[in-house]
Amino acid sequence: MFLLRMLRFFIFLPLLTSTVTLAQSTGTSTGLTISPSALSDIENLITGAKTLLSPDSIGNIETTLTGAATLLSGTTANDTKTLLTEVSALLSPDLVLAVSKLVTADTVNKLGDIVDNAHTLLSAEFVNQTTTLINDVTPLVDDLSKVLGGLLSALLG
């Protein structure tokens, strides 16, 4: 935003120069006239500069530049380029077409319903009860399996 204002100022500067007139008189004083809109624009530029130069803004700019330097230095840029090259090879037209058929508004809505229902169903209480039930039934299933195995052996045997 500040850079845009500075750009406007430099574009506006020739207009400002034409509005500034040196009034020459027969006396010794020279007057300087600046249009009210020029003063308003200068005031807006100063306000923008104050905002840009605030401690928070300076901190944010430093953080952004430090992060950018980290991302663009070392092997990060090359690693990212390699990753993108490898991934782009996976994105064949056939795969993109197949995925685009799967990812439809209807599919997304259905998946949303499934997730909502799973969230409702899989409460902590339900999971604990199911785990307890499975643990309680497991010995019975083992015993029943032995009995059925014995019966089948006797019948077939």
C-alpha cells in the first residue's frame, strides 16, 4: 500500500510542480502556492509512511524477509524444484481425468455426510463399549470355534 502511494506521489510530482508557482513580485518576497489536493496527498503519504514504519510493521517485514531468505537459501529451493518435478511426472492426464471424475460436488457432500456420521457414532463412550464387548466376546468365540471344529471333525471324520 505504501509503495502504491509512493508511486502515486512520483506520478503526481509533475502535476505538483506545475501547481507550485513562484509568485514574483516587485518586492523582495517570493510566495509558494500548493493546491489543497496536493497537500492532502502529501498528508496521506506521510500517514502511510508512519504506518509502514511502525514497530509492528517493521517486525512483520523483518519476519517475512527472514522467512523468505530461509526458503530461498540452502537446498530448500532445489529440494522444492526436485519435489515439483517428481510430482508433476505423477500427474498424468489419465490420472487427472480419473481423479476429476471422483471429486465432484456430490462425492464431496457424501464424504461430508460420512465424516459427520462417523463423528457422531464414534464417541469416546461408543469406542470404549465396543472395545469392552470385543474383549468380553473373544474367549467365547475361541471356545465356540473349538466346539464347532470338534463337531465338524466328528461329522466328517
